[in-house]
Amino acid sequence: MSAAFGHHSHVAPLATPSFGARVRTDPSFSAFWILRLGFIVLPLLMGLDKFANTMTYWPGYLAPWITELLPLSAQTAMYAAGVIEIIAALAIAIKPRYASYVVSLWLLGIIINLVSIGGLLDVALRDVGLLVAALALTRLAAQYDRPLGATRSE
């Protein structure tokens, strides 16, 4: 009997693939997660190291003209930068759709700072690569991270 006569076909809804299956089979989804995890782990490590100066002496990467503008030492500015980077990492973990734009702007600021120092163009070029990756994350997050207030069905 057809649906017009009161019988409904019982078709099971399509199963939603598991996270692992999506990562293995959907290249865009896996790229989103690779970039997302990278922009959680790396800024977190870099931010924490601003307090320890284990990887490098971070105040040496601050342009003198910036230090002259600030009412604090270069090391204190690096502490502030470390806090910002830790917050950025946490924001990417929570809401990459929006946080990836903030990370992109932060990287642009770092690039401007490094270029203005001179002699660190290799590091600045590496950060241009990170900026490109952050911009790619903004595009992928638009697909895979729902807007604030959106429900799963939207």
C-alpha cells in the first residue's frame, strides 16, 4: 500500500559517518582538522615559551620601534604576546570559524614586525606560510564549524 493509504515506508535514515571515517574519506574535512590542531598546538607552545625563552630569546624578535612605543620592557611585551597566543590557541579549539581570522591578523602583525627589523626575512617568510595556512583554515572553518547560535540541522 502507498503512503496515500496510510502506510509509510520505513526507510532507515542514512547513518552519519563517524569522525574517524570522515577524516579518512573527506580530504577537506581532514585538512580542516590538520590545520585546526596545528593552530591549537603551535600557538600554545609558542605562547607558553614566551614565559620561558627556551626555544629562543623572544624579546630579540621585537622591533625596536615597537619597544620604543610601549611603556613596558620587551620581555613584558613578550609575556603579553604569550598570553595572546595561548588565548588564540584556545579560541581555535573552541570556535575556529571566528578565531582563525584573529590568528590571521596576529600573524600579519608578526610579519610586519619581523620585516621592519630587517635580517629576519627568512622567519618572516615562514610566517607568511603560516598566514596562508591560517587563511585556508578560515575558509574550511566556514564549511565545518557552525556559526554561533546555529543548530546541527542548519
